[in-house]
Amino acid sequence: MNPIGELNLTQRILMGPGPSDVHPRVLRAMSSPCIGHLDPEFIGIMNDVQQLLRYVFQTTNRLTFPISATGSAGMEACMVNVLEPGDHVVIGVNGVFGMRMSDIAERIGCEVTKIEVEWGRVIEPEQVQKAVNAKATKLVAVVHAETSTGAHQPLEDISKIARDAGALFMVDMVTSLCGTEVRLDDWHIDLAYSGTQKCMSCPPGLSPISFSERAMETLRNRKTKVQSWYLDVTMVEKYWTDGDRAYHHTAPINMNYAIREALRIVQEEGLEARWARHQRNHQALAAGLSAIGVELSAQEGHRLPMLNAVKIPEGVNDARVRSALLKEFSIEIGGGLGAGKGKVWRIGLMGESSCRHHVLYLLTALEILLTAEGVSLTKGAGVSAASEVYGVA
Amino acid sequence: MNPIGELNLTQRILMGPGPSDVHPRVLRAMSSPCIGHLDPEFIGIMNDVQQLLRYVFQTTNRLTFPISATGSAGMEACMVNVLEPGDHVVIGVNGVFGMRMSDIAERIGCEVTKIEVEWGRVIEPEQVQKAVNAKATKLVAVVHAETSTGAHQPLEDISKIARDAGALFMVDMVTSLCGTEVRLDDWHIDLAYSGTQKCMSCPPGLSPISFSERAMETLRNRKTKVQSWYLDVTMVEKYWTDGDRAYHHTAPINMNYAIREALRIVQEEGLEARWARHQRNHQALAAGLSAIGVELSAQEGHRLPMLNAVKIPEGVNDARVRSALLKEFSIEIGGGLGAGKGKVWRIGLMGESSCRHHVLYLLTALEILLTAEGVSLTKGAGVSAASEVYGVA
């Protein structure tokens, strides 16, 4: 075979549905020399990561650590550990990730009640109440931040309904964690999972999970073995938390350097300040987009700050604009997924990517490209509207 | 919580069972800025990685790519994709990783025939012949390089027996790939998986797998869905190989930069030269160890070049010596696993760690520490014996 050349990448501005821009400190930490997965210094790193994850999840859950794979493996880990064949589960399906949860539950052999609502809308508590009333339920699951639609799911009412029905409450926090308010303990969430490449601004490769004591009890009372060896947290837990740190699998060492540094940056900024920053940049972007005739598509009052799904303006060529954004401006935004394909763009403002210069640059680029597509707009209107939100107009 | 301090690691010399030392080029490539998992430039990286993996596996298998998790997930991926409940499998168990394969097969609901032999010994073809004669068999599996014992499993005879019996042949190549001869196609291996942190000298985090056309056919003819969503290669394959690169999960971007660079280094050295280097450093280490009274423990004639399991000399304190190696010399070697706990050390010479200065430094350190433990030895004998193998004595 011919020799493969040196890695030579174009610098991108990541404004898609993740990954987001990674801080140079994270890249630097990640490229520290590899050490062993049982080295006392690595054990120290594992302890730091767990402590920092408890902070960002706002939990005291003992079982809080990253699964050694990406976000979807965290979803699967949560489900295979507490569910057994025949269990009834209630899943809110308002986008791709609710569908994915249903798929996994079916592979486990569960009976799945899907609460299906239009993409972009949130699941209503009454719908969950009705579903758990109809049949004894082991688990209720929803997606906090539906990355495919931009919908921001309220959690507290559904949590209470699940708890009152004796069900566990699982929440997909892949895109919400570190970008909007998350309070595992206050909100009585039993199982949560996330990813590193969204509002944590760490490269993809790990999936933080957290299990409540109720979830752990369910796990301890299983009748069958967990179907996945790799994701069996009773074994992974021994490596992450026990005194003797029994070998299970080789953890992705350098990825753990990276998540530690990314979480340190979150800690330095402070969670509340970080949530507020995400909200502010979202408001500026929304104002700017609106001023150039681009409308958000998720349900009003339930829009995510870090994932802005917008309707592609009529007559505009989806692929041509996204391709020009990438080639001419080096900006990545996301296309639609599933039902949203060809209809929406997904503009991410996650972690390091949630910043004023990205918002203003994207508005500038979009103004140029939409004009070329024949959209009639007032020059400079987008940047002006966003600048007003920033107080620099 | 208190702020967590800056990452501050001691530089180690990695001579355990993996991870191995990582070349600075790999760390540098890995720390390139993150780009999107659907970016055309990332698709190019995926193509390079697949091409390089086909080279190191010596295969033309289309399905040859890294699973987005560590080596054990590759083991699980191979098994869950071709096995269904009720299938009969024959597994060679001569160490920890044969046990792990059995555990996974049982979780799938397979009927497992274990060929158990003493740890450190290899599985004999006659044993496999007997097992497949006894019952129709879906899969025969063995470990090429048993990292827990140092045994080097011959594959060709067993492959023929499996094929003649109509069974698929699966081989664990976590520790062998890039360190000793591996020829997937010539040896008719249907399923193989590996890890990045052994003889490839890349940080842990990915698990290269390869499926033959026979394995793909078995997958296509399944009656049930693959039990794992994350590891279902019919879906992952679409992301890695199809024209439209359908989103499945977010690949660990920077880890793929790393494996690409690590494989580029393998390509530059050449596989045959790399295998020969591993063999030479093993011979030097073995000669040096023997000269200071430390004996290899795996079956003679079947010893791995990259993983040297040795009997801990009588009267020597396992933990004290390994701890002193780490603290005083910054050398990591591995302790025993399972049946080998407290009885053997596992000395890795993998990838970048397979080099003359590591061999000579370890022999020097061991001489000092074993003398302190009361072992009687001739000063300088280890280094002399090794130097003779190198032709520098």
C-alpha cells in the first residue's frame, strides 16, 4: 500500500450538534505521556474525575464515573444495568434519542410504551401519568436536551410521577450537562448519562454516568446477569471506586486526562456562570437569526440554549449552504436528523463554542450565503440584533 | 469542593501488560484540534485508518475498523454480532481472556464448551477437534497472545479444524497485533479484535476489529437483533464504510488521529521488521533474566515476544519489588492476574517499549532490587547476557 501522509487538518469552528471546540488546555493535558491504568497517579486522576463529575451532575451518588466509550454507550450502560427482559418501560420519543432509547429497551427484551409527540415539542407530564397508570412500570425515560430537535425537556414533574409510580427515572443529559441547569439529586433522577464532546468541550470518547441508590438497589436485585460484559457497572464500579481497584478493562488513559482538564475549566468558571453564558449567547444568536428571517423550530418556551434548531428558509439549498459554510468560512453546523432531514439546521453553541465571536461570525457568514441563495434581508441586521443583546450595539 | 490542581504526572517507562510507551508523534497528532465526526476531512481519516488496519491485520476484509471503546469491547462486539442464544461455542481457556470470552458467550445465552488447560500452556488442536466432534459448533475461539500468562497460541491447525467443522474462527489479537506475525486472510480467521495500547503503541481507547465474508454472512442471517445497540456492526459499518456515512454514534475523533499516526509509524517500520524487533528484544530480555535467575513461566516454544511472564523468585516480595520499580526507577511492570496473582510478573516489551534501553535498564534495576531481596546473583550478569544477544557485549 502507498504511504499515508502526515495528519494535516483544517482548523474548524465547531457550531454543530457536537463535538464542540476544545480548549487548548484540554488538548495539552490529553497529550501528556501515557501511564498505566493501575498506576497510583492514574488512580488519583480517576478520583479527581469522579469528584468533578459529581459537581457538574450536582449529585452525591457514589457511582458517578465515565464509561469508556461515547455517549450512546452511556445510554446503553444505564439501561442494560437496571432492565431485564419483560420489564415495562415508558419512553418519551420526541426525536432521535428517544427512538434510540426505545431501540435499546427492545433489544433487552422490554415491553416499551412510547410517548410519541411531534419532533421539537416536549413530553407533557399528563402523558407520562397516563402511561404509568396503565401498567406497572420499571423505568420512565426522557431526553433532557434533544439534540436532534433543540427541545428542552422539563424534568421535575415527570420525575415525581415516575417516583410516585415506583419507577426509576432516567434522563439523557448528553447535551445538557455543563450547558444548562442540571440537578440530579434535587430532581430525584435515578440514572443519567452524558457525553464529553458537547458542553464539557472535551473530545468525544467517554460517557459520564451516575446511578442513584435506588438504581443501585435495582441492580443488586436483578434476577439475570447484565447482558453486556463491557458495560456491567457492578464490575466497572470495582475498578473505579473500590479500595483494591480490581482490573476490569484498560481505561482510555489520555481521554481521562482530557475530561479531568475540561471539568477543571468548568469548575473554574462555575456552573451557574457557565449556564448563564450559554443562555446569553443563545439569546444573541436567536435575536440575530430572527433579524435575518431565520426562525427557531423547537417549541416556544422549551428551546435549548446550546442547540438551536432552525427552519431552513424556503428556497434555500440545505447542502449548498452547509457546504459553503464549511469550505468558505470553516464553520460546521449540523443538518437535520431523521424527520428533520433537509428541513432544519442545528446550530450548536456548546462549551467553548458558546462565545460572542462565534455568534457574530456565523451571523455574518449566514447573511452572505442567504443573500446568495436569494433570501431578501437587511444587511447587517443579524449582527446588530445580536450586538444589542450583548450590549455592544 | 476544593479546586483540583493542574495535571502533573511522573514520566513512566511502561513495561507492563499495556499500555506501552506512546511515541511523541502520536501524542502530537492526538492533540490536533477536534473536528466534526461527519467532516469530509474526518471521513478521510477514517479511510486511512481502515486501510492501515487492513495492512496490519494482513487482510482484505471490508469490515475492518476500530470499535469506539477499548479492547474488551472489541471482544464483545465480535461475539454479540455473530452469536445468538442457544449457539454452541468452543472456547480455549488458558488465562483471563479465555475466561472473559466464556463469560460474554454465557451472557449471550450460548452453550459454552471450555477447553481448559493449565495457565501458561497453549490449546492443542486435538482438544479442539474433540470438542467440535462432540456437537455442532457455531464458533471456535482462542487467544493469540494470552496477556495474563505470556502464552503464544499457534492458530493455523485450529483454524482448519474450525473451518472443516463449519464453525467460525475467532481470535483475540489484543496483544499480538503489530508485535508478532498476524495473517488474517492466510490463516482464515473470521473474527479478530485488538487494542491500541499494546504493540501499536497508541493510547487505549479503540478496539480494531475485522470480520471475514463468512462472519458477515452469519451476521446477515441472524434470526434475532444484535443485543447491543452500540456494538451492532451492521449500523456502525454504515458510518465507517457506506457512501453516505450515516450517523450512528460520535466517533472518538482525537483517538482516531492517534491510531492513524501510530499505524503510520508501523507502516514506516514495516511489519516484518517490527515483528523481528519484538523478537530480538524478547530474546535479549530472556537471556538477561535467566542470567540473574529469573525464569520465564509460559510453555517453552510458545512464549510471546511482547509479554514475558516470569516466575517471581522464591523469597521475593512481589508488591515490594514492583512498588520499588515504580517509585525508585519509574518502571511499570505488571503483577499476576487471576491464577498468576503473587506468582508471576508480566514484563511487557510492546511497540515503542520494545527497545534496547528499556531491556538493559530493567535488568539493571532488577539486579539491584533482587539483591536487596536476598537473591544471590552475579553482578552485571543480566546486562552482559542481554548485550551478547544484541551483539554489543
